[in-house]
Amino acid sequence: MWNELSFIVKKASVLVRIIMLDGTATGWSKSLIVPTDGYAETPGFGPFRTLDAQCVEIDVMQKQRLGRLLPERLVDRSEDIELALKNAGLYYERDGAILRIVCK
């Protein structure tokens, strides 16, 4: 599950955060790293045991910078991400622009 999520986040270039069983949440990050089986990390948090994670949240709205003088553009990546999650056999819940994958 974690390797698939890491690949999906990297390919879609979206933000991810982890909610731990104790309620701790990582900050939103552009990467999810799996250094070894049973562990994962985001920049600024971890490594942590994947067994200690409650869920992974993905923000499907990708922010694109078009230049210094132009405002950021939001691109909805939900179709691509939902298809990738389904193809990986991962169950998710949708809450607005957030996809939540519950860890087992």
C-alpha cells in the first residue's frame, strides 16, 4: 500500500499528509517516502512505523505556478488519482478535495 501511495503522490504532484493513531498529523507535503518496509516519512516528519498511521490524506487540487506575476492555477487531479487508487486496489473515502485512505 505505502509504495503505491508514494508513487501516486509523486506522479500526480499533489499534497499528502498522514494522520497518526494518536491524532498527530503531519504537515501537508509534496512527497511520501518509503525508506524500508514497515516505515514511511514525509519531509519534516518521520520516519514512522506504518502500523502507527490511521490514514493518509491526499489533496487532489494541484497548485500550478504560471509565473511570478500570474496567480496560481488549481488543477483538479481527482480523476487520475482515483483511477490510480482503484487500480492499486486501495479503498478511499472522498471529503471534498481530500481523498482519505484508511490504513489497516
